[in-house]
Amino acid sequence: MDPVEQAIDLETVGSVGPVGEEPAHSGTIFQKGWLICIGVFVTTFATDQRLAKIPLRSYLKNHLHLDAKVMAAFFAIVGVAWYLKPVAGIVADSFPLFGTRRRHYLLLASFGGAIAWAAMALLPTSYNMLLYAVLIANVFTVLGSTVIGGILVDLGKEHRATGRLSAYRLGVMNLTVLLGFIVGGRIASMSFNVTALLCAGCLAIMGFCVIPLLPEKPEPKRRFALGNAWTQSQTILTSGSMWGIVTLTFLFYVAPGFQSLLYYYQQNKLHMSDAVIGNVSAVNAAMAILGGLSYALVCRKWSLRTLLYVGIFINAAASLFYIFYTSTTAAYYIEAANGFVSTLGLIPLYDVAARATPKGSEALGYSLIMAIGNFGIAVSDIAGTWIASQFHVDFIHMVIINFATTAVVLFLIPFLPSVLFAVREGQKADG
């Protein structure tokens, strides 16, 4: 049997793990739930893709006078740590830090990331400084995000709630988008030191929350060592099911996109200020939260396979809204509609990813899929700016290209193993 199929076998989703018993994690379900919410919020909010996104874009475009291609390359480079997220996953799953799998890694990520961001406030804000400093900060943030992902999968499989937890996770993430763009749009005109210190403060807060919410006791002996890391790697690398989902995720995200192009279009064509861009993006995030909550309701009524088909199609179709992105007023309506529809369509992909992750390799398996998604997004942005520049494709036609290339992913769904869809959300495997 395929390792991932074993991981979602009949009695318990995720019944197979590495050699040795799973260490018992201290802390109640309530505590873990709060920690997941706080961890997802902080490791998403205090990054170059949320709070610091508009300030960074504004600095690169209006102070360093870089074009869209260079901006896309900048964000692709500083995102390297996110593409290597599986490395953090296998380290956290296999090598306890001071005897714990989660607690001390989260403390290291929190305070290490806080120091990295705080250092940016003390250094001159040149292109190279920003590039290296954000890259280092992302290394710590990725570690924290990976460990939080492992805790989420642990809890989701234990209670057969991967769909609901994935929906809540995305809801929290979209809350960070809402707040990040509102705040980021307003501080973009200030010194970048303000942004750096805010990010540092958020990461430090997570560290202080870890202390009471995750009182994980050190293991009496090393149950997770190099041999187990090799076992986990083999489980992941030899799994056709896992790689099927990895391929689906990559192709879904890698479709030539228009993230950087949209920012230039908003400023140069529609003459929108950073504050207005922040407000527009916040509307998108607010509706995305509703989309996530809606999925938490429908995931119990429809099969996951059906949800995946419908989700990918409506996610692709939502990009077509941007054809009518011709004024600031239209931007608010379009971002609102896109936020709701695209998020409702995206969560089934996260749901399948959580189900496919073997027990004992939660952080590794889940982080692999998330890393592929992050890498796909970066390639998508670079590909979109390159096509637009090389072939003189305007913004509207890039939207159409994005829709067509994303919709192709629908043809890959029949090749995913049926065992991933055998159990409906909240339903017992034998019932």
C-alpha cells in the first residue's frame, strides 16, 4: 500500500508514522487551538507578504525606482526560505530541540525572527540590505509556520477535522491580509523602520504566548533521530499519492500571474495611493474570511472530490473579474467578489494536502506542499511580468492567460488516488 494511503487508512486518518511512539504533547485542545490561531496569524502577518508588503513595494518602486520585473525577482529571492520549508519540517519532526518537537522550535522562531526584523531598523535601507535582512527574517518565520502546521495536522487528524481546521486557518490568514494591508497601506509613506519594528513586535508576542499555551515536556530519550528523518524522507519521496498532490499544487499556483503587475497598474493607470490600495486589498481579505467560513459549512455536505473540482474552477474564474478593473470604485467590488470566491475555491486544495500527510511527518509533509505552493506563486509572478514585458501583453490579457492556464489543472484531479476522498469531513471511516 502507498505510504500516503496508509496514512489515511480505514480506522484513523493518518495511522502510520515513523518507528517509535508519537511523543505526547502537553496542553489541552483549547490551548492548542489558540496557539494555532496565534501562530498562523503572526507567521503570516509579520512578513514581507502581509504587513510589510505595501511598504516594501512602495520603497522598491518609488524610492529605488525599480520596475515590475525587478520587484517580482526581489520577492522571489526573499521567499527562498518558504520554498525550502520541507527542510524545516523534517528537522522539526525528527530532531527535538532541547527535548521537544514543537515548543523550543517555536520559541527560536519567534525571538530569532523578532531580532532579524528589529535589526532592519538599525541598518541603512538599501536594496541589498533589504534583500538579505528580509531573507534571514523569513528563515525564522518559516520555521515557526512549519511547526504550527505540524500542530494543526496533529489536531486535525486526531479529531477528523482537517477541512474545518484548514478553513479556520485560511480565515485567520485572510484576517492578517485584511489588517496587514490596512496598516501597511498607511505606514508605507513612513520610514521603513516603523514596519520593521511592528513585525519584530508581533513575532516576539508569539514567543510569549508559546510559553503558557504549549507546555510541552521534554522527551526522556531521543525518539526522533537521523534514522527517523531518513524514514520520513523515504515515506514522502516514494509516495505517488503525495507527489500527485505536489504536482497539482504546483501547476495550480504556477500559472502566469499578475501580482506585481497589478500594483503598477493600480498606481500608474488608476492613480491609487498606497492607502487606497491597502483598503482595496483589505476588502478582498474581509470577503475571503467569509469564504473560509462558508467552506467550513459545505465541506460536511459535499464530497471532497466534488469540492476540489468546483473549487479549482471557480478560483480560476474569479481571476476574470479583473478584466473589469477599470476604476477605484470597480476595484472595491472586484476585490470583494474575488476574495470570497477564490478563497472558497482554494480551501479544498489545503484539505487534500492535510489528509495526505502521514502521521509522524506532519510538519514535513504539510510543509512540502505549502513550499511548492509558495514557489509556484513566485514563479507565477516572474513569469507574468516576463511575458508582459517580452511580448508587450497588457494587464487585461494577462488576466485571461492566468485563467486559461489555471483551469488546465482540472484535468489532473481524476489521477489523484480515491483513498484521499474516501472519508467525508467529520465522518467516521467505517461509517
